[in-house]
Amino acid sequence: MSNATKFSSYEFSGLDELLAVADKLPVAETKSLAKFPRAAETWRNAGDYKAVFSGERLWQISGKTYTVVQHAALIKAVVSQLAEFGLDDNHGRVDTWNDDGRIWMTALSPQEFQPISGDTYRDGILFGNSYDGSTAVSAAYYAWRKVCQNGLHAWAKEMAARRIHVGSSSVRNWVRFAIHRIREQRPEFERLVQRAAQERLNEDVNTVLKRFEIGPKVADKLVAKLERTTDLTKYDLANALTSYATHELRTRPLAREKYEDIARRVMVAPTMPTIRPHNLRNA
């Protein structure tokens, strides 16, 4: 676990270790604003709102019908449903930030596959939740790219229109639905990689980076990760972006999410002129 006050990380190997993480996370409570004397005296409609908090930490003021999904409830539902699908050997990491108010949980299969020859991935599911209202409960396809023979490289986000939200419905039933739906997305991901590895950027890489409002310092770091700066494919640039996000934004999850999303947008951009596949840089 990290010593950072805003960011923590828990790695797990197997579902028992993931289940143990649930007990380390705070429980969110709710209380009507009408129960707070000063709030009731100040606002006539205080009863229409409630506070979401853990101990002395206030997460948000929400409408009275807002449903809070506990981090632990989500993790336990994920463990239960992964076990039912026979995915007991999943491993991964739970990242938390904003003093554990928001979590990301990645559960990865140990099985490897290659969308294109020589480029190995492991895939799984990314789950998200928050107490502070910054994100709804969500699930997305996730894959990790193997680099430098021994490292793992975070790959991008959800496939288009695959983010799933849940309100007051059963967390367990929703997780089961999400796992079933997202496990079917590997072929879509493979096609995305295969297309991006053959589609060329039709303009200078620095022009592309400026369009995504990436500043010159970060742009220089991204260019340094590229094997060349001409005749680039969308896959080349997307890998540079996710490499930067993984290795240099490790404890800045919102920034990391931003650059992973830019990589996704690069990958799904309108089709560009096709070129012959070439050897891609793996590290």
C-alpha cells in the first residue's frame, strides 16, 4: 500500500486477497440534512437532501433519493460473480484516491492473447465506484499489454457505449450482467488493435498532440517514446500515450484516466489511409 495520503493501491492475486481489500475501505453513511440543526434552520428544503460521509469525512451533499453503493459491497459482488464464472485465478489491483472516496478495481485473467503477431495482452474488467459523486458505479473492458518481456502496460478504457451504470438495482445482479457482457468484448478489442496498427496518422504527430491540448513538455516526452516521428500508425501513438499514463502518472489517477481516454480516442478516430503493417516498438 502506498504511503500517499490521497492515493493508495492494493494488489491482489486470487479472489481471497481481493476480498480482504474490502475490509480496508471506509463505509459510507447517509443522514438527512434536516437532522442537522443549523442546516434545518437555514434551508426550508433541507429534508430533500442528505449528507454522505464516513466518520468526520464529508463526501457530498446529495438528493434524498441518491443511492450510495458501498465499496465493500461492490468488491464482494465482484468476488462472488467471478467465482461463479470460474475466474478464481484473476489478479489485479485496487486503486483508491480522494482519501478512499473513489476506487478503481482491475481484475485480469492470466490467459494471454495476441491481437497482432508478437504483441501480447491479458484482458479483464475494470470496475469503478465513488462516494463523492465523481463517478457512477461502472464496469468496462480492460486489457494490459506486456512490454519489455517482464513489465505490464495499462491499456485503454471501455469499448464504445460499454460503460454501465447502476442506481438502486441489486449490485450483485448488476455485476453478473456486467461481467457476462464485458467478457464478450475481446473480439471487438482485437479488431480495434488490428485496425489501428494499419491506419496511418495523416498529419504530423505534434499537430495531433496539440489538437488534444497536450502541452509541449508532455508532447516531448511522448515523442521520445516513439521509435520514429514519421509514418506513424494510430497504434504507435496510442501506445506512447498509455505508456506515459502508466509509468509517469501512477499516483495521479484522474490525469492517468485523461491520457488513457485520449489514447482510446486516437484508436477509434475515423479511418485513415491504410499502410502495410510494420514491426512495433514493444517497450
